[in-house]
Amino acid sequence: MEPQAFFEKLKAYCAVPGPSGMEDAIRERILADILPSGASYEVDPLGNLLVFKRGRERRPYKLVVAAHMDEVGFLVTAVTDEGLLCFDAVGGVDRRVVSGRRVQFCKDGRTGVVASKSIHIQTPDEFGKCEPIADMRIDIGETDREGAEALVRIGDFAVFQPNYAEFGEGLVKSKAIDDRFGCAVLTDLIHSDLAYDTYFAFDTCEEIGCDGAKEVCHRLRPDVAVILESTTAGDVCDTPEGARACELRKGAVLSHMDGGTVYDKELLAFALRTAGEEKIPCQLKNIVAGGNEARAYQTSGTGARVLAISAPTRYLHSACCVAAKEDLLAVGRLTRAILERSLPLC
Amino acid sequence: MERIYELAKQLTALPGVSGDEQRALGQVRELLGGSFDETFCTPVSSFWGIRRSKNPSAGTVLLDAHLDTVGFIVTAVCDGGFLKVAPVGRIAEKNLSAAEVWIYGEKTIPGVFAAKPPHLQESGESEKKMSLSDFAIDTGYTRETLETLVRVGTYVGFKAEAERLNDHIAVSPSFDDRLCAAAHLRALELLGDEDVGLHIAFQFSAREEQGYKGAMTTAYRVDPDMAIVMDVGHAYVPGAPERRKTAVAGKGCLLSYAPQTSRALTVWAERVAKEEGVPVQPVAEPGRTGTNSNAVQTTRGGIPVCLLSVPLKNMHTANEVVDLRDARAAADLVAALLRRAAKEQEGLFRHGTASLL
């Protein structure tokens, strides 16, 4: 797919609300994109979308390429007498990126504002501090319980308001780049001419513990899982070089290890070699943190060999994830190059 | 209400961080010029316009709202395309992580306040007290390119659009104080071609957030006989002190009883509101009002000032929330005051009062 078309698709995917547990809309959108490819698919009971695409040849092992559909979001937990909404985060969200943001309710697109006591009426001990999410409230413009309950109920989902845009020099900015970017690469691959039979998994509920991927493993029993994701880039002002994890504009990120997974050494070496031969920029993640559904693929059933190919992304799990287009494209190219090859598995 | 929102939406889309109002003046003049017989821009970057009465010796009423907004100013351009900034006006740090901004450099570019993601944080980090010096704005540019676009002293403002939460509740950055300008302009529209027997001046004052500098100098230039200053006021929110329950969004515009306003005018305005059926909420402000009221009041030989406010939540954030019905009430009241001032406040407009000296 042409880069421009790819980023148009990414923009569309990022705009769809789909917090963990409510991936229906994004799955429908992805399904609409892959139907014309003729690939076979099924949706499992947990909402995972599994796709099988015939290649020119068979592999002696089963390989799945996975990305998760869900994004971090918010769940309404109570309505107050003043018509405000108590809520909690779905997935790991820093309270500080929530304060003062606008959110979009999934069921009707309604806008809510995370209320923020003005600095003028804060007490001095409140200055500079952010209250826990449990103490924040979403304002939907209602002033009493009846008014608010007529519009929103306990259990309703919301996400950060969509805001995809080009940013700076060759970057993009949006909510939910993690991991709609991976989904966009997968749909591209499904439409491409593949060397080998390949399974694709669009996982649910990664942000709350990879529950979707666990079921995918159970059904597919893959031998190899390649996870495409956004990984946190710490290349921001005042961060020492050794603590940056990875950096924008330095290519696809390959991991030895993260917060949940020790990656397969042979696959990692193979990926590095492939990137070198194909002259695809790549870098190694230099801290052990974060994690993705590789942990589920690696530990489910008899286990699978796992590889993660990631796009370095700043401000993950916020309303403004920032990623470099060249890195996003590099992940796509590297994944394609790996799928073209026969893997060195014993 | 629709018209006020439409006007406010146009005005909130304009730049104009305190000190950088010059950037907005051209568009302000374009948008508002048609409402006045003459318009001017002052050396301190305020805009003002006047609608003249047919009676050249008529008195002058001044309407005030401030043009400037809170924001930031660049203090350093850093490696990796980041900017360090200082605040312009009082801004809460707790809302800045991953907040979006406009950077008003050689061209206007978007920026995002950098935020450390949870994966890289140590435990307890999110509870710590933040200081603006801990933050940096990501521009997405390389340092080399960024240095051609931005320099120390470049202004930065919140980036968000005006939007309705429902029929009458709206959210936007810089409703403080662009919404009040919209309400004043709406009042003038309500008057239509009616000559109220007074010259009506409107000042869109610069630098309110920086010590009322625009208002004091523009009011000096206009030299009015009375003034109606309009700003936003803190609407009650849960958790705020009990005494703030006198200012509730949706219950009308606020009318300030304060040493920094004219009691006679305020009492009159409250009576007019009652007679015209306009909802108002009296509030008491014993010290500074935190608005242009004092700057206008103490211009020249002293100007009687009435201060109206529109209750607003989340002041000085990208999400200032208002009830448009309160802005409509303010517009209705200003229109009524303008219609009745020449007659009911005649004493204020007697020119040529003999000097006692």
C-alpha cells in the first residue's frame, strides 16, 4: 500500500473508539477492509478477529502475526447528585494525562470534559499536584443526577477524543496509535501476496492483561507469534540516553525482553539479520519495561516462539501518542521481509 | 444564544496570548469592524471601536472585555526539538501532560506537552508535585529546523476547538474572555440601529492577564463617562468553598458588589435586570476583582464601573466550560443598560462639570 493510503487508513483506525472490552466498532471497520481480500476469517467468543490468508507455499509450522485492536479508555463507575460522572481508567493510564482532557463516549460520540478545579480556587497544597483518577469527574454539561443518567449510565465506555494529525517533521500524533498502527500493518499484509500461509490475529483486551490473545493461542496453537505494537519511546527532553527505551526516527524496535516476555533469541537474531540485509532501519529496546500480548502467546498452551516488532512511540497511553512515519513504515517493511522468508526454526 | 456561540467560536479561534495580541488584531478588526463607525488599535495592542450617537455631545459608555488569553512563552529551544516554557498567566500544571498547544513562531505549529508514560515511571511518580520547569513541549521537529521557526520569546497557547456539550453548555479554551466580547457584541446587535443617545465604545483590551495594561490605557484613550466591564467568574464546582455557591452556571450572569465597582451602577443594573426579567446572581468581592474593573475605574478622573461576569468552570485551561444562557443573560442586560442609561443615569453624562479648583 502506498504510504499516503496507509496513513489515511491509520487515521481512520485511530478515530474509531475501541477501549478494551468494546472492540466491536474497530473490528467491524477492520473486517470491512479485509473482506475484499478473500481471506477467511472468524470472530471468536471474546471478540478476537482471526484471519487466515493462503500464501504461495505452506510452512511446516504455524505462524501468526498479531496486533491488538483495543486502546486505553475510561469506564463510568457512578453518577453524582451534581450530574458529574465518576470513572476509572481501562488499562494503564497516568492520572496526569487524564486531567483536563476531553473524552468521547463510545455509544453516541458525546463529548465529556474531565473537570479540573481552576488554579485560582485550589488550595496551596493542591498546587502542582494531580488528584487520583478516582477523584476526577467527567462533566457532560448536566447539573443533576436525572439529567446525567438520562444520557450516560454506569458501565458506559469513553476514550480520548480523536485527534489524528501530521506533526512536526514526518511525525504523526493521535490517540490509539497503540495499537491501531499494528492493525493497519496487518490489514495491508492481508491484502498482499504472501510467500507462505499466514494467520493474523486482531486481539482484544491487551491493555487489561492480554485476555484476548490467550484465547487466540488456545484456538490457533501457533508455533510462532510475531507481535506488532507501539512501544514506548522515552526520547524526550531531560531523559538520559540510557533510559529512553528507544527513539523516534531510528527505525523498527526489536526487544530482547520487556516487562512480560523474554523474546526468542533465534527469532530476534533472524529479525536483526533480515533488517540488515534489507537495509531496514531498526534498533534494540534498551530497557526492560512495558509489554504486550507476546507474554500471552509465549505462555499459552505449550508456548510459542515470539518476536515483537514495534514502532517507537512517545506518550503512549495518552491523548497524544507521537510516532514517526518512517518508523511505522519500517515496521511494515521488516514484517513483510520476515514473512517472505523461511524461518530458521529447529 | 446561537448567535453568541457563533461569535464566541469565531473569537476563540483567534490567537492572542497575553503580550502577543498583535497577532490577532487584523482578524479582530475584520470580524468586528462592521459593528462600529470607527475602529482603532492602540499601542498596547488593544482593539477598540465606537458607535456614535447622532447627538455629538452625547456621553460615552464603554464596554470592556479582554482580548488576551493565558498561555506560555518559550524560554529555551532544546535538543530533539523540544521547548522549555514559562507561564503567561496562572496555569495549573496538572493539566499539562499530553496537552496540545499552538506555537506561534515564524509559522504556527502544533505542539504536545511531553508526558512520561507509565511504563517508564517509577512507582509514586504521578503523585509528585509538578513544576512547569519539569515539562517540555514536543514539536516533532529536529532542533535545527525548530530553531528556524521558534526562538526564545515565542508565544504558545492552548490548542482545542470550541464545542457544544449539549444545547446550552459549551467548552473551549479562551472563553475567558472572548465569550464576554461575544456577549457585548451581541448586545450591540440587539440594539440594531437604535440610537440610545450615547456614544457606545467597545474595547477588546490587551494584557488583562498581565496586569490590566490594555484596559487602563485604552479606557484612558476612550475617556468614557461610565463603563460596563465583562469577564468570566468562577462557577461553583463540587469541592469549591461553600461561599462560591453564589455563582452557579446556568443561573444567570454575575453582578459584582465590590469596592472596585460602582455601587450605584450595580444597584441600578440589578434593578434593571429584575425589571427586564434577566437572571443575575449578585456576588461580593471585597478585594480585587481580578478583572479590568479596577483599571477602568481608576482611569483619568475615575470612571463608574459595573462588572458583569459569566460563570465559567475550569478557568485557564483548554476546557473552559460555560452555560451559554448566562452569556445571553449578560448580553440582554448590557443591551437593556445601554437603552436606559442616557435617561436613568443622566447625571453621569453631564459634560463640562465645573472644576472645583
